[in-house]
Amino acid sequence: MSSKKSVAHTKPRIAMLTSGGDAPGLNAVVRAAVVTGESLGYEMLGIEDGFEGLIGTPRFRILTTTDVRGLLPLGGTVLRTTNKGHFNGPRKEHDPDCPYIAARDNIAAMGLAGLITIGGEGTQTIALELSRLGAPVIGVPKTIDNDLAGTDRTFGFDTALQVATEAIDRLHTTAASHNRVMVLEVMGRHVGWIALHSGIAGGADAILIPEIPFDINKIAEHITKLDQHGQTSSIIVTAEGAFSKGGKPLYGSDGRLGGVGQMVADQVQSLTGKDARCVVLGHIQRGGSPTPYDRILSTRFGAAAVRALHEGITGEMVALSAQDITTVPMIEAVSHLKTIRPHSDLVRTCKGMGVVFGD
Ligand code: F6P
């Protein structure tokens, strides 16, 4: 893709940026927005490195239908992304170097009819602030965590679920070969959607999620009971943000969420006497090509974002509501995280099938 700069422009312009942790489907959103925008007579711009590309001299490239050919199955983001950067934290009033004001002024100077902010809860929080400063923004909900409120689903989640489920399928055979307990730690920040869904899809014996603090003794008792009934290996899936009853989420020395998987493996091994190992799936859940579901959802989101701007809607986020794509006020998306309800049918179904959560 060539990095071309525009000089004079006659067509109205819509720009887009990708921000926060990457997720499979980002490029599919870019592709759909560019093709839809071009069909509606817009010049489409891609801002580089997330919101950072709106600081100082704007860094962007013109994107045409030709430029985005081949992006549908491509993981990551061709525009690159930034996690936080200058926008780490709320806007400081009267800050002469306020990045939000700088970005808002650059949006105006670029003559943008709209800015599409593709990202998770952190991204849309920044976008909401820009909207409050008068910038025309529309959000697209992205995260493998699926923790954005206001939408039934975020793109990236289905692909992470696929990766985690395949990992569990693989762990079953090695666990059974060694009569072991295998613990898989998956991403999700402070919600358990990846752990819960992959635990169900992969047939885990125990699922640990932040929404249900766990008692490790109950997990150990369950594994011992399985052992006594002839199931000599078992699978535990834990969200990285899961924590013991009365405890708090674990963070590594680098300050990043994680470590609960190894803690659970060590404690289960000590309590049951069974060999236990931990696998941390990490960024493999974020990489690679999006699933067909995510490609379709990303395409729908990207096209809907352009149509919304074309219809004069700003300050909102496109969202999946049952079968339909709609828009919701950004404040609805960022005011709280979408968490698992402990008494939901998903959890009840698991418990009815003998899966334990440690509560
Ligand atoms: O929010 C997506 C996510 O992958 C989380 O699940 C994870 O905790 C975090 O990003 C990791 O962030 P980073 O890529 O900065 O390590």
C-alpha cells in the first residue's frame, strides 16, 4: 500500500484509525469502510499509529478500493496501532499541550467529515472526549475480550475463541497421555468471556473467571473426585483476570495482568498430588487471520460506520443488537464493562454438566 499524501481535495473526507490492542478483523473493517466510503463519494484516509497519528503533523495515507484489496483475511492492522500513548488518562483542563485539543484541531484542519475510531473501551473513551470537543466521530467496537458494553459482540472475540478452543483440544490429548492436570490461561482482561466460551467449546472440567472468585480447594476436590472415578486427567481454563475468593487479580513484575494459571497449577498439584502444567496462550489469541464470523461482523461494522457518518450521526458507536447493526451513544459503550452474569444460562448450563467454577 503506497503512503500517499493528499494536497488539495475536492471530495468530502472520512478518516479512520485503529487503536488499542490489535485484533483479527481490524483490516476487514478498514477495507469495508474504504469501499463503502468510496461508493458514497468520499475520499478515505487512514490515520497511522492510532490517535498518535493525529498529534503534531497528521500522519495519514489516502486509501482507495485498490489499496484495500486483499485485506479481508489479513490479521493485525495495516495502519498500525498504539496502546494509550499521549492519550493515557483523562483530558487535563487548561493543559497547553493537551493532546485531545491537538487531535480535535487536526481533525478540523484536515477537513474531515468524520473520523472512525476502531478500538475497545479505552479507544472509545478517547473518542467520546473528542466528540465532546466537537469532533465528528463514530466508533467501531473492537476487542478480543468482548467486554465492550452496548454491543452483543465485538469483532476479534470469535477468532480468539477459535484459537483458545483449538488449544484446549490439543491439551486434552497430552493431559490424558500423562494423567495430568493442564491449566490454560487465556486473555480477557477483567472479564471471562474467552475463558467461559472456550471452556464450554473445549470441554473443560473447571472454568475460572473474574466474575466468579474461586476457592482452589473446591477445584482440587473436583479433580480428585474425577480421578477417583477413573478420569485421570483434567483441563482447567482460567481467565487471566480470575482471582481467589477474598483475593485480587495477579500481576507480573512488569505490571501486566497474568500469573493466575501457574498459581492454580501449583496449588492443584500440591492439593491433589497430581502432576499439573500451565500454558499461557497470550498474544496468539490476537494474531492471525480472522474467522469468517469476524470477517463478516467487521465488514458490517465498517460499512455501517461510514453510512452513519453519511447520515450525519456522530458521537455514537456501531453495535450488534441481535441480528441487526445499529448505533448506540458512546457513553453507553464506555460507562461500564460487559461482564458475565454468574446466574446466566451459560454458567448454569456448565454447572449442570458438572463443570466447576470454584464457588
Ligand atoms: O484487551 C485486549 C488484550 O489482549 C487483553 O486481553 C490483554 O490483557 C491485553 O490486551 C494485553 O495488552 P498488551 O498487548 O499491551 O500486552
